[in-house]
Amino acid sequence: MEHKTIHYNAVEFGRRIRTIRKQKKMTQQELAELLFLSEESVSNFETGKTMCMPEHVIQMCQIFDVSADYFYFGKNYKLQGNDGIERIFQRLKGCNPFELSKIEQIIDILLAKPAA
């Protein structure tokens, strides 16, 4: 398998923060307060002057209900609007590896296409 290097683009990352913040009608000051940062820090993130710490990325994902992929790559892979799948994922989090293996076998059986 070929390994691809992924480059972090701080300017694009910051632009995405600004875009979603404005979509949510939030000021830099309001976001800064939620992140326990200064307004200047948020401004620096949005202009790409400083890198966002991972813990702040996680907090922004929760605040804006997006995946980290949105900030890094511009794509939001978070499951949206599907409460049934979200409930299943929440239940699976508590399973041990043996249980997960059995559940996967059951799913394979249920989704198997009959021979034509």
C-alpha cells in the first residue's frame, strides 16, 4: 500500500474555522470564551498565524457538530441526521473485541446477497 503524505494548510484550516463560526452567527469573542482562549488566539487561528492545538480542534468539533476532517480537509464525515446509526455506534463502544467480532459476523450474514 502506498503511503501518502498529508500536509497541514494553516490558512485553509483557519478559513474553515471562520466560515463555520460565521455560519453559526458566532463572534470570535464568543468562540474564544467557549475555548477558554483570547479573542486574539481565535483570530490567529483563523488567519493561519498560529496552529490550533488538538484539544481546541476537538472542542470546536463539539461546538460546531462537525468532524475534524472538516477543519483539516474541508469534508465532514460525521454521520448527521441518522439517530439510529448513532445509537448503534454508542452501544458498540461498550463491546469487547469478542463481542464486536460476533456482531460483525451477524452483520455479514444479514447483509449477504443470496446466490442468483
